[in-house]
Amino acid sequence: LEQLQRDLEEARNKASVDELTNIPNRRATRATLQDLEIRKVRYCAAIIDIDHFKAINDTYGHPVGDRALKLVATALTDSLAPWHVARWGGEEFLVIAEIPDAAKMAERVQEAKDALADRNLKLRETDEPMEPISFSAGVAVNGDSSDDTLRRADNALYAAKKAGRNTVLVAPESGRIGDAA
């Protein structure tokens, strides 16, 4: 019976943790968002996307791309603690903070972005220097629903990408599609 309980707990953990990065996955994060909505907590969300990730895979191969994802996951988790950092999918991460101040969250995400860019990265196999890893991010304070909040953060992310990448932008609270400031 004890073994069965351990196996069940392990299965639950695997269902909520991203296998590659060992941080919460989309499923776990949806549950976190649902909990915040039930408790009517004000929060901010940031969607972070690694810039030119395809070039990392194409230049160095998928094993290096996987290590880059792990590095970014660890860097975000360390820099943005105690906030919830999750792998949202592909090269995207989602950060949730129980604060109602998008500008403050954007400032912390910017600091995490700068700290990551300042790292001297080298290929493990050859000791060859690598280009810095940068990311773009969109930040939004929660709106009518988590879907609305994520849509506005995503719109701000796309505006950051369109503005040249390596940028953190805050979505307006109005929620108008395409707006970002």
C-alpha cells in the first residue's frame, strides 16, 4: 500500500512538472491561475520567449538547445524567486507573481534578462564561446479572466518581438487587442 501511494505521488508530480527543465508545466500553471481566480487575488503574468531559439538548435544542435532551455529555466527561477516560473511550451516560459504592479514585475523580468545576457556561455563540447541568450517578454496585470490576462501578456510579447526582441513590454490594462506600451 505504501509503495502504491509513493507511485501515485510520483505520477502526480510527473504530470505537473516539465520533464526537461524540472519546473512546473502548463498543466500545473493552469491550476495555479485557477486558484488565483478562485481566491480573487490580484496578480501579474509574464510570458517570456527565448529570442532566436531556432538558431541555437540549428547552429549547435538540439542537445545544446535543451541545455539552453534548462539554463533559462534555472536563471528565471533563481532571479524571480519566489514567483511561480513554469515552462509554458517550446521556448516559452510563464511567470506568475501575486503582485498587482505590472511595472514592478517588468522591472524584475528585465533584471533577470540582463543577468542572463551577462553570462559568459561556452559550448561544453569544445569550450567555444557562445552568443548570449536573450529573451523578449510581455507582462500583464490580471484582467477579467486568466485567458484575458494571458492574451494581453502574449500581445505585449509579440510587440516586444516586433520592436526588435530583447525587450520587456507591459500590456495596457484596457485589454485592447494589439495594444502594448
